[in-house]
Amino acid sequence: MCTATITNIVSHSGWNYISCSSCSKKLKKSKSSLYCQKCAKSQSVGVLSFRIEVIVDDGKDSATFVIFDEDGSTITGATAEEIIRDSPEHVKDIPKCVQSIVGETYLFEIRIKEKDFQTSYQNFTVSKIHKHIKSTPVDSNLGNKRKEREEENQKEESENLRKKPHV
Ligand SMILES: [Zn+2]
């Protein structure tokens, strides 16, 4: 267990993956379908899931943590499927609700594998985020930014409503 603050998101790693609906393993794409190696099924049903790589700092050291689906939903307040349904253009870009976890401090439970210690940088899988400890402003304007973001979302929402065709 460790208390650490998310200082950045490793954006080139994306924020999601297609997982097997029965075992959550990453699905492999074959010619026309998705294949799960664990279930050994070629017509696996894929579910979009969180896989967020973040840089965390515990005040002494920094490390890379990988946050998976359930915790991803807990800290963003939405499921990966919901995010993609609302903004399909964000399949590669990091959506706002994921970006907003930067600056948040959580109590993490991490899984340590032997091989983690053999790599030059420390990369840990988060097995559970136990609780939110605190929010640290990323900069002094964060409060305002939060508010702006909310207002922006509301604006987007009303624009979306307007965009709907009149029947
Ligand atoms: Zn599977």
C-alpha cells in the first residue's frame, strides 16, 4: 500500500484497451474477429476497458503505475464504454475526465512482480485504489479551471442538444 499523487499521464500509451468480456484479458485482433488467448475463443466479445499509465510521486520517488478498469471507473466517474459513447473522437486522445486525475492523491495497492525490479524504471500494476486522499491544485488557477471545465461541459451539452435535428 502506498499513498501517492498522480503527477502526469503517459499519454502515448493511450487510456484504454479492448478486453475479453469473460476474462478481461486483452483481445488480439485477427482478420475479422477478436481472439482471446486465455479463453481460446475466436469470437470473443470485446469490451472497452481502462488502462491508464500514470506517473506517481509519493514524495520520495516517482514511478509508473498502470490503472486498470474498475479503478479507472472509480476515479473518473465513468466507464470506458460510456466515455467513448459520449465522445467517440477520444479513442486515442486522453479525455478530460481522465486528465482530471492529475493532481489527485490516492491510497494505492500495487502488485509487485519480480520482473518489475529488473527494469530500469519502476512500472507497477495497481491492483486496487483504496481511497481518495486529497486533491492538490496543479497550479494556482486550478479552482478556476475546474469551474471553467464544468461550464464548458454544460455549454457542450446545450450545443449538443441544439444540434439534434428537429423532427
Ligand atoms: Zn477471455
